[in-house]
Amino acid sequence: MLKAGTWVEIEAVLLTPAERAPNLPSDTAQVPYILKLSGFLTEDAELGMEVAIRTLIGREHRGVLKIANPSYAHSFGATVPELLMIGTGGRI
């Protein structure tokens, strides 16, 4: 059980495949358009439940509770040595 006020991530379907634009590639058009959003639980809940969250800017959203205390796993990729010298004038 996660307590109200826990930082979580929810998912919600914004558009079903039938509601998506007709000019999308077929593989994209076959799947729903999903929102993933982080915020604070407004009530105690368990993973998989329909919940409400309040975002950092105070908006309330509803969705299925997916992750407790989500973190970011993205990066800007590997370092590109050729780009390191840009703007240094070769003074390094």
C-alpha cells in the first residue's frame, strides 16, 4: 500500500486507436496514445489501481498507478569527442 503524498507515475489512454489521426503509419495507428505522468498520490493506493495525482504545478489527473518513486533513465547518449572542443577556441 502506497500512502497519500507518495511520488508516483500513472498511465492514462488519451486516444484509442479508433480516435487517432487517419494519416499515421499503420503500426502507430494500431496502438493507443498513452500519457505517462508523475505526481503525488491524493489517497492511499496500490499499484494497478485507478488513482488521482496532483502534479508539481497543482493540476489533478487520473490514471492507472504504475510506478512508485519513478526516476529518469534517459540520457543524451555517449560523449562525442569531436563536440567537446566546440566553443573553446582550441585552448584546452
